[in-house]
Amino acid sequence: MLNGFFGKKKVSRTVIDDMANKQKRYEALVQAYHSDIYRYAYWLCRDQHIAEDIVQDTFLRAWRALDSLQDEKAAKAWLITILRRENARRFERKQFELVDLETEAMVDNEQEGSEHTMESEWLHRQIDKLPQEYKTPLLLQVVMGLSGDEIADQLGLNKNTVMTRLFRARNQLKEALDSDPKNKQIGRAK
């Protein structure tokens, strides 16, 4: 009888130790990547509250699946994948009412006068217009700071394909900048 009792104590201690180790790994993961994950979430949705919700859901899923993370070096890419799926789930759950409005008319009144904000909004709209195959690698590079190799791993592509898509994305943005009459006026004014 005492043997069984002490055996359970040993098992319980192992479970407690495992949970403590998992908690330490999780806290290190959050500390290391929270700001990067939030920055990417904010870029995707452009709303602080939604970004916070997506990040929270991302880290909740990461906690649940932490034991599946075998390579700590792949943690950032793993979290990005979870975040992208959480963002996609957001659209699956919500039915949007479609309204026919001009995107340019939707400028926050508090930020109307800021030239920097207008340029930022213009750039965001141009990036949103890119085909998904160009937009995703560009955002992973610019917003998340991933290298070509990391982007290739993240998207399951060849590095040369990623570099080509990044080149084409930048060229499309440059062409949009060159062809926009507002930007030509801004360029002459400076």
C-alpha cells in the first residue's frame, strides 16, 4: 500500500516539474516574440484591439501546442504560422456587411493633416493591392524582419522563388509610386 502511495508522489512530482518547464518555455517564448507578433498582427488588421485579440489567441494556441515545438530556432516562424491562421479564422467567424465606399475616403479624422500618415496609408493601400503571392513574403520581410531563407521555410517555397516575389513586389510598389500623380507633386514640393 505504501509503495503505491510513494509511486504516485513521484509521478505527481514529474508532472509538476514538466508543467513548470513548460511554463518557463512559454514565458521565454512570449518575452522573445510578443512585440514582433503584435507588430505583424497590427499590420494585418490595422486595429489595435483586434491585433491584441489575435496575438492573445496566437499565444493561447501556442501554449496548447507548445510540446509540438521541437526546434526552438523555429519558434518565430511557428508563431507566425499560428498568427496567420488565427487571422484567417477571424474572417471565417465573422460575416462582413459589404459597403461600396472609396478606400481613399476612409481616413481617420484625427490624422488627416499628417503628411507622414497619408504616405503611410498610401503605402498600406498599395501593399494591400499586391497579389497575395507577393504581399505575404514582403510583409514577412518588412514587418517581421525575416530573411529570404526564413520566408522560404515559412511559406514552403524555394529561396529563389521568394527572392523573385520580393523583387516583383518592390517593383510593383515602385511603379505605383512613379505613376501616382499625388506622389509626383509631393516629390516636386520637397
